[in-house]
Amino acid sequence: MPTYYSLEAIENLIQKYHNAGGYSVTLEEGCLGYGTLMLYAEPEKKLKTFIIQERYLNEWSSAHTIRGYQNPPKKYLDMLEKIEQE
């Protein structure tokens, strides 16, 4: 069973990540929350990459999961590259 996080917890993580010199980008829009969000940084910052995904709970609410990677999956890197080219 995955651990679910609230909007407040996600906002705190994003703020800490930005303060450490990282970036955030929305890979896919969400409905009630952040959708799919990637937190990433330049290699010299030595920060993990985080993928935050919105999960449907019911028609009124959602929560988020967080996965941290030293080397993010190619799928997410491809999505980021596509967004940067637009």
C-alpha cells in the first residue's frame, strides 16, 4: 500500500526543494491536486529527483504519492524534454 500525502505536505516539499536550488515542472495536469509533478536539479546540486503523482481517492478528493530517484526513469526524462522543447 503506497503512502499518500496531502496538498500541504507536497507544497512543503516543493518549497524545500526550491530553497535547495531545485526546479519543479508539471508533467501532466491534475484535477484536484498537482497531477504529475517532477522535482529535479542540476547534477552538481546532488539532489534526488522526485516524481509526485496525484491519486484519485473519490469524487471529492485526491492525495499524492512521492517517489525519489537518483536516476529517474527514462519515461519522465522524455516527458521533461518534450516540455522544454515547447
